[in-house]
Amino acid sequence: MTVSCDAVPDKEFQATVLEVGVAATGIGTTFPVTVRFDERPEMIRPGMAANVSFLFESEDERERFTVPSHAVIEDRGGRFVFTVEPIQGEEGVGIVHRKSVTVGDLTAAGLEVFEGLSDGDLVVTAGVSRIRDGQKVRI
């Protein structure tokens, strides 16, 4: 976890969380956090406003993609997404393909997909209930 202060630009400090508030403050979704600096910086004074940044790492090291949850469909055949493969020579047109996927957790960014997608796949995110495998669509 790192802490930065507007009063001390271009510096980040390491700290440990002592307490996290249980309710957001003000209009935004910010929570009060009390921290203790690992090493006490001389230029930081009690009561100064600061930004606390957290980095959450998963112990699961599998490669994953994140897609909107509504892009993943489930039927008797399992969970799947539709991807679009552009048609050579036809600008802005592609063919829809059904791809089975293995999903993980639902996060704030979307649904984790561990298997079934590759870098560069174009995943259909709108109108998924109205398309079918092999259909020609506009991209």
C-alpha cells in the first residue's frame, strides 16, 4: 500500500492500514482510512489529507480476461460468449462464433473469463440474446 500527499508532490510512502471506515464520506465513494507510515517522513504532519492506494493481488495466477457480465450466456451446453471474426474484404462486417468459456469471479470490472478467449477476440456485448452462431453482423 502506498500513500501520497498533494503537499509533497512526486513522493510515495509505504504504510500499514490501522483502520478503514465502514461508511463512505461525502458525495463520492471514498472511505476514511487510518494508516501508520512504515518510516515516519519528516515532511508529513498529523491531519494532512492523503491518497491511499491499495494493490490487491490474486493468488490465482491463471491468465484471465474481464468481460461485461451480460456478455456471458448460459444454456444446456454451458457458459459461452459470442465473438466476431471480421470478414476479409468486407469492411465492418464479421461472422459470429459461439465460444465456450470458463468463468471466475464477478468483479467491479466485470466477469473473469479464464478459458475460451484469446487476445484480440472481439466479444459481443450488445444484442447477445438476438444473435446466433454463424450469423453475419456489422462490427
